[in-house]
Amino acid sequence: EAEVAYRSIADEPLAFRARAELGGLLLERGRTAEGRPWLEALLEAYARHETTTPIALLAVALSARRLGDFQLANDVFRQAALLDRSRADTQLGWAQMFMDKFDDQHAAQSVLEALEHNSHHPLAHALMARLQLRQSMDFDEADTALERALSVNPNLVLAYVTRAGMALRNMELSVADAALDRALAVNP
């Protein structure tokens, strides 16, 4: 469904985010030869100075991250944030990049900034849960953050995967199995 939706608008001149999401989705599905050109085209547009809005810059940063160019991704996330610090999606994309690089301190700063502008953002709460687990193994706080995330978006796969990981850590296999079933029901 998502691929069809992204493809339906990806050729629109201002659909930078759709192109980044389509490329990322194709990479996740193992279709690298199809996904890379979408992401590389965004980096080329950036090099030609065609991506100047916060949303366009976010698409470039996400593309650079997905292609493994973390320095470019960091630079472009910074540019996008300077243009509009209130965009939670920019802060959360940046946080995920920091988490990829095991820089939990900067990741937490970005998540907190996102929550400052949108205190109910489900992805922010799910990322905060993961950070709490990575930093202090605080299962109670992580569970509270996951509850907040799922109360806003009951289909947030990351929240269910995180919950499954917590359950496995405690050898609660049926809880882990149920959480993974919920995740797979959303994203097989």
C-alpha cells in the first residue's frame, strides 16, 4: 500500500519526502537497485541547490542517512532544523541518525526538542523508550513512553518491536510473541 501511495505522487515536482520514503521503503524490502536512484536523485537535487525548504532538506537528510552518508545527513538535518526548529519530523529523523551512530546524548536532545514542539508525537515517545532502555535499562519509564506512543498511534510498529524486545529480556515469551504479532499485522 505505501509503495503504491508514494509512487502515485513521487513524480510531482515538490514531492521530495515521497521520493525519500519510496527509496527508503524499497531499500528496506531489499530492492536496492530500485531504491537507490530515488535517494541519489535527492542528493543530486541538493547539490544543484534545488532543495531549500525544510521539508525538502529533510528528504535529502533522510536519503543521505539511508545511503550511509552520515556526515552529509548530519549537515542537512542541521540546515533543516535551522530553518524550522519546530518540525518534529526533522528532529526525529536526526535522532534516529544519532541512534544509528550510538550517539544517545544527541539523540535524546533531538527527541526532547521534538517533544517540546509536539508533546504527543508517538514516534518521539517510542524513540524515548528505546533511549531509556539503551541508557539506563529503565523498563518502567520505557513502558510508560510506549504507552504514550500507542495511545496516539496504536499501529506504531517501532513501539511493538520495542515492547517485544523488553518482553524477551524478561523471558516473557507470550508477551513478546503478541507484540510481534501486532507489529506484523501492521507491517508484514
